Amino acid sequence: MAQPKPPSERPAAPQRHDWLSVLLQPVHLVMGLADYPLRYLQKKTGIGGMAAFFLAPNMLIFAIFVLLPLVINLIYSVTGGSALFLDERSFVGADQYRQIFDCTNYLDPMSCQEDAFWTAVGNTFWFVVLQVSLMILVSLITALILNRELIGRSFWRAVFFFPVLLSPVVVGLIWRWILQRQGLLNSMLYPLGFEPYTWLSDRTFAFAAVVGVSIWAHMGFYTLILLAGLQAIPKDLYEAAEMDGTKPARIFWRITLPLLMPNLLVVIVLALIKAVQVFDEVFVLTGGGPGTSTLFLTQYIYETGFVSLPRNAGLAAAASILMGLVLVVLTLLQLGIARKNENKGKR
Amino acid sequence: MSTAIAFLTRRKGGKFWHWTDIVTWVWLIGGLIVMFGPAVWLTFSSFKTPAGLAEFPPSLLPYVTQQVRVEGYEKPLPLFNAKLADGSTRVLAEVRRIGIVSQMVDPKAPGEIIKVRIGDREPVREISFATENYTQPFMQFDFFRYLWNSVFVTVTATLITLIVNSMAAFALSKYEFKGRNAAMLVILATLMVPLSVILVPLYSIISSVGLFNSLWGVILPTVATPTGVFILRQYMLTIPDELIDAARMDKASEWQIYWRIIVPLTAPALAVLAIFSVVWRWNDFLWPLIVLSRRELYTLQVGLSIYSGELNVQWHYILAMTVVTMIPVVLVFIFLQRFITTGIAGSGLK
Amino acid sequence: MGSITLSNIQKSYGAVHVLHDINLAIEEGEFVVFVGPSGCGKSTLLRVIAGLEKVTGGDLKINGTRVNDVSAADRGLAMVFQSYALYPHMTVRQNLAFGLENSGMPKPEIATRIAEAARMLEIDSYMDRRPGQLSGGQRQRVAIGRAIVRRPTAFLLDEPLSNLDAELRVSTRAEIAALHARLKSTMIYVTHDQVEAMTLANRIVVMRAGRIEQVGTPLDLYNEPANRFVAGFIGAPHMNFIEAEVAGSSPDGLTLRAGDGTLIPVALEGTALKTGEAVSLGVRPQHIDLANGDLSSGLAASVRMVEALGSETVIHAETLGQKLLAIVPGQRRLVAGETITLSWKNAPLHLFGADGLRIGTAQPR
Ligand SMILES: Nc1ncnc2c1ncn2[C@@H]1O[C@H](COP(=O)(O)OP(=O)(O)OP(=O)(O)O)[C@@H](O)[C@H]1O
Ligand SMILES: [Mg+2]
């Protein structure tokens, strides 16, 4: 047989990742041994049985740790008492919900029996509004800037992305350290004639700090998605507009923004979903204080269910179901938008 | 050099700086300071002694007052630059301070006591890194345990995540069976169920199976990530089915197909998921906080938050441990940031 | 060893019936080629034989044993895929060894088998490369090598040459023929390239829409196509079909009337065709020649287009009220619009009934 000359004689692949294959030796051994029982299983159950086998662990964990809790949550919310086990709890019907909604004046959380819940709802609402709107604005500006012809774009993108990876505890501690009495903020203001101030003991400032810090921590993520959206806009659209002598502002309003809209909507809903659940970094930064000025829903659930004595699992469950409803609505909104975008893409 | 500057400051067309160029660079440089500054500041602070931390206004670098041993005095004495009555300046060691007057000696001639008003003396300072901030928590407190717990949770959870998710993704991408779409729907639906909604019942499940106060109680609920299944499945769909047919003709069992063919070919997606999982699990806070109530089980995040929540916060230790907690994430950031950013840009997951 | 028998094989995906009642007996050592238009079920049939798809009806026997419920791994067959399906993360050597390792063969034996196959296919020089570092032709060899080392009962090849360029396809085709002559094992080969089918096959199976239309040796199919579909499918370019009706019959033949009224007398023995019945008359382009102006023995035609290929000339002509293709040897000076005379003096004329089935081969009279 004649050997045809290949179009290009590529060099043989160097043996890469040798250390990795050494590292994987024992794993391979175990997985190889697992083959004997599994071959037997395959003989018994056929290929369909193996599909079930592959799916089972994941679905089992889902069932136990996600689906089952959802059901138990419902049961908790209609039972009372401080016991944790379901059979020790008595049925109370809608009492938990009634307690939550027991207010004399719906505009004043203090008039409610569960004033902490309504305070948390109010705080969460304002947090969501402020955090999401400001963060999207900042992210959009950053994404627009990063989308310019820029040297080292990936470096700058990384700069804004850095805090996203930090743990919420670290984020909280970093800013607590900066905002404390002898902290960096005070020492920068000191030369300008401001006396040191304990910022986080100030109700208004603590709230502002919580909003600002969470924007700081998460904006990189949204910038990234928006930037990807911006880069997907065909360059020739801009070139055509420039050829027509269109003003930059007009280009932004008539080309960039409409074409970015699908991404922008997704990002907004995503940010809303995250913002509703805000907890970790706030818990470390302010602990919900001063007073209840930065008490948010998740922390309310956490404290009602786990910290305050006696524990009130029923109330916490009812509160989390109410929060879950909001999240479901938001998620459905997101899916709706995603589907609409997909359809648009098809057309 | 000048070409380098020209290169770095190259702008969109034109010879002159357009105002948008100025805005861009102000924004970028500002961003650089705001995004990195706090972490850098914290890292510098973590090397200061408690005295250095209490200073106001603080210095950037960790300075301490130099000390000397002087004959006749038990403890080392702090050194100062003292302005004497005759206008000359000498380096003196402070023996004690009485009111606004400091009693000082010349370290070389410790016999004579010199009195200096405290306003006329400046400490002699040197840079010194208080590494005991790092070593002490590990030796005296439980931070070594916390570190170990965090590593254990992160590594174990990531490994299980990779295996369990990739098996499920394999089943969902390469087999036809009844209920496949239902399974896919369930997985998508769980994307909607954040931890904060099922906190209480999840806790009761964990306690009733005896996993309360166990690291496995932290690990297990997190491993079946829907996002993981999702990205792996998307990736596996691109592997041609003919490869699997070929393997079947080659007498491979389904398990071998999974392990010898699918897993190696999914390596890039597995790598992305592994990175994500490491960051997720390392950073997890609320759930470990609930499950772990015994000190020796805390993860770094929980330990940090508990210690920092104490009445008398020992900031020098907290700062150092915060830096330790940041290290893996910073390493991921430096070496694997590109993976993550493309992963997010591609799938919009977090 | 290597006979494969299909009886009443059915395959459906849900409500979609892909294979209808397939009956076929493949002898040991035979080279059988499945041909048919795209989507007719060739690959499905091959995969059913391989065990990659379960049949929904009928019996499949290998060497006389029913294998309907035997898994692909245990049928002892080897398959070469259209995309080659080489494991991209393994070297050529590992690709060849994978199947042998899975069957628990001892290492030295694996090594000798691989060495043997490598020598036979001349792939020794790139045994430690990965498929991504090979050219299409090299990958093709490795794919065949992977089948050879297994020493299978039969080889199943699904369009193995379709990803190669024309030149390589011709040479590899010859190599596969040589391989079959050497190994003498049963081979089932799927293609929709009829030249491949004609050159390689002992027997060709022509399929259409999930059914077998005809099984036979290449020349059988060429000379006596069982129906209009096979007649049109085998042979390139396609056979010309002249739609006509029976105008009259005599003991030694028929007179047909073409669409434009021209009468065509043909010699055909023993038919029961009645006057007025619709038939089609098939004649291969290669069997039509130019009659040098001798109108009495030919058909008047006008030239629509001429393709000069050097060794032969393809004439697109119009006659009998329809288009007709003729391929004549040599180079002819013709221009479009010109009127010529075509002749099929010695051509076999294939006569098909209105139902498309073969009636017989007639001779022009
Ligand atoms: N998994 C499936 N589900 C439903 N229909 C299928 C499936 N696989 C194949 N088919 C259908 O079966 C028919 C035969 O497909 P097959 O792949 O066997 O065709 P083929 O003859 O090999 O065509 P080609 O020459 O294009 O390769 C096609 O109409 C196809 O749409
Ligand atoms: Mg096919």
C-alpha cells in the first residue's frame, strides 16, 4: 500500500501533563476497578439502566436537599411550635402568615406584630432599588469604557472583576476595616478638616455603605456580561453610522442601547434576584445594624429560624416562602426575557 | 520609552485628547484604585502591630519604633530623635514618661538622665513586618483547623461536584430515555431555589440525618449544582455520538465510555466548573454558619466572622487571617481569571 | 465464519418507520455494498446489524445465531465510521489498543496485533500522534486499522471514503479492495457513490425509503435493473427514460409511440403488453451514438448543449419531445441549436411498465 503524503507533516505531540497523569494513576485504578461491578449492572439492566445509574446520584441529592426542603418548608409554614421534627409540630393553618400580615397600618412597619419582618422588607426593597439601579449604571458605564479601543482591555476587565471572586466575609471585613474609626476613610478626610467618625454607627451611612460595598463587590460580574453583549454588536453598524456622521450620543441611544437591551434586561433581572437575597457581606459589615437599619430579609429568616430563642421555624418558613414567591416571579420574568431574546435571534 | 508611553496612551483616532479619552482614563485609573486599593490596604495593615494599628492617621507601611537594649535597664527601650535645649538633635532612649516630660538616656552613655519635653521628640521608626499576626492565630487559636476544614470542604465538595454533575450531564446528553426532559426541567427549576429560601427545612433534614455539626453537612447540599450539570451537558452535546458508538463497538462498557471517553473530552468544561466550584465552596458562608456550631469545625469564613464579631476584636489577627482567606482566591484570579471571565461571558453563570 | 442473515427486519423510531421488512442473506467473505439515496436507511440498517440500534421486528442472525438481544460489544463486528470516530484524546496506538484492552487481551498479544496492522496499513510512522495531528487519509487508515486489529467476524463500513478528496478516494478504494482480497472477511459497505459500489461489491443492495429494491452483482444491476429506480440509480450519468405508449404489437416485437408521436419499433419476445399501455423505455447515454446523417436509422435531435471532455463528448439533446443525454466517444464539433441524428442501433433498451417494474430488454428494430 502506498502511503499518501499528508498535506503537512505535523510534529508529534509532546507528552504533556506528565505529572497530571501520574497524579491520576490511583484514580484511574479505582475507576477501572469500578468497572467490574458496573459491567455486571449493565448486563442486568441494559443501557437504559446505566442511564438511570448515571443520573441517580445527582437527582438523589437534588431530591433530598432541594425538593424535599421545598415541601417541608410548606409544612413548616402551616405548623407551629419550636420543635424541629415535623411530627412534634401542631397544625396551625395560616396562623404564621396571619401573624406576618397582622398590621394596623400597612405603611408603618412598627404598627405590625412582626415589625422586624416588615422592617426587613422595607430595607430590602430600598436596597434592591438603589443597589440594582446604581450598579447597573456603573456596570454599563464601565462596560462601555472597556468596549472602546483600549490597550490591555483584558487587564482592565480583570481589574473590575477582582472583587467578584472575594468571599463576602472578606469583603465585609475589608470595608469594616476601612470604615472604622481609625480607618482609611477617616484618615483621608482628616487632613480636610473632618473629625474621625464611626461611619457604620450612623443609620443612614451604614445603609449607604451596604449599598456601596455590594455594588463594589458585584459590579464586575455584570460588567462582564454587558461587555460580552457590547462586543457582540457588529462593528460595521458603528462604522456605517460614523460614515453617516452620526453623533456619538445618537449612536449610543439609537444603536448601542437598543442592541444591548436583551443583555441589559437579563442583567437587571439577575441583579434583582441576587439583591433580594442579600445577606453575607452585610452580616459581616454591619450585622444588620445599627439597630435594624440594615436588616434584610435573609437575615430576618436566619435570625428567626436559628438565632432568636425560642426558634420559630414556622415563621421563618412562612417568610422564606413569601421571599421565594418574589424570586419565582423574577425568575419567570428572566426566563420569559431569555425566550424572547432567543426568538429574536432566530428571526 | 516614549514610544511605550505613546503606545499605552494610544487613543481612538485623532491627535488630540478627546474628552471621552480623559473620562476613560480617569475611570480606569480610579477603578484600579477603588477595586484593588482596599485589599492592598488591608494586606499592608495585616503586617502592623496592635500599636501600629491604633495609630491615627495611619501609615501605609508597617512601622514600629526602634528599640535598644541599654545597660542597666531590663526591658528594651524605645529610641527617639530628641531636640535638646541647645537646639541640637540626638538619638536617645526613653526610660519613662512623666506628664509631658520624658526621661531619656543616651544608649552609649546610659549614666546621665536627660529630660525632654514630649513635643520635642520624634520616635525613630523602622519598617517591620509583624509576622506574628500570621503565626499566632495558627498556633494559639484554631485557625489551622479552620484552614484545614475549609480546604477539606472545598476539595471534597469540588471532587464530588465534578463526578456527580458530569455523570448526570452524560446521562442527560447522550442517552434517550423516558423522563429525560422531566429531569432536565427539575434541574432548571432548582436554579430558581436559592439557599435562603430553604434554609430552615434544609437544616432540619441535615440534623435528622445526623449531619449537623459535620463537614459533610456543609458539603452534601452543595454538590448537585444545577449550573454544573448545565454547562457540562452543553459541552457534552458537542461530542459526536459516533465516538460513543465506536467505543461500544470496541467493547467498552457504559462506565468505561463515561470514564475513558467522555470525561477526558469534557476536560475543558470540567476545568471551568472546578474553578467555579473551588471559589464557591471556599467562599460559602451562610450555610456553614448554620450547620457548624462547634469551634473546631468552623471553616475560615465562619471562624473569621465569629472572631470579628466578638466584642473585643483583635484586628491584627483578623486582618492577617483575612489575607490568608483571600490567598486562594487571589491565586485563582491571577492564574485562572481568563477561564472564569470567558466562562461567565459564555453562559452568564456565577 | 461471517455470515449474516436478516429476516423481516423492521426498525422504527416511535411513529417513524425507517426500515420495512428487510430480508437479506450475506455469505461469509462476501463484499456487500448498500447503496441508495440519502435518508433511505442505509446507515440505520448498518447500525442495526452492528447492534447500535435495536430492531423493532424481525430476526438478525450472525453465523446462524440469533443476535437480536446481543449487545454491540458482543457481536464480534467492527465498524468504520464516516467521521472515523477516532478518540481524539488518545494516540493512534491507544486508539488501536482500546478495543483489545476492553476484551481483556494480554498486553504482548495486543502489541503484536497492532504492529501487524500498522505494517499492513503503513501507519507505523505516526503511531504516537493524536488524530488531530493526522491528515484525512491517515485518519482513514487508522480507523480501518482499529477495525482490523479486532479480527472481527465482519467489517461494517459507513461511507468510509466520503470525507476524502477525489484522488485519495480512488486510491483508498483500491486499497480497501486489496484488503478484502487479503483478509477474506465479510464486509458490509455503505455508500451513495455508485462507482464505489460497482468497483468494490460482490453484491450490491439497492435501497429506497427503507426497502430493498434489488440485490445482485454489479453487472446484474447494470444490465438487468429490476425497476426504473434501480435503472436510474445505477450508472452515471443516469439512464434516459423515454415515456411512450404501446402503439401496436407483433409476435417479434412492439411499436411504441413517443410523446411527440414518433413511432419506435423494438424487438422483444413474449410480452403481454396491450396497445395503449404506458411504458418507459430506458437507454443509457453511453449506448447512444451519432448517426452520420443517415436519417433512416436514427432520431432527429437538436443540440441544446455540448460538454467536451476530451475523451468523450456529452451531448444534451432534445428529441421525441423530451430531453435526452448522449455520450459519444472522441471529440465532436457540435454547436447548440444544430440538428443531429442520434442512433441506438445496438443498444439494449430497458422496458419498464407503468408500475416501474422491469418488463424486459428490447433491441431496436
Ligand atoms: N434517531 C432517529 N430518530 C428518528 N428518525 C431517524 C433517526 N435516525 C435516523 N432517522 C431517520 O431514518 C432515516 C434513515 O436514516 P439513515 O441515517 O439510515 O439514512 P442514510 O441512508 O444513511 O442517509 P445518508 O446517505 O444521508 O447517510 C432518515 O429519514 C432519518 O431521518
Ligand atoms: Mg448514512
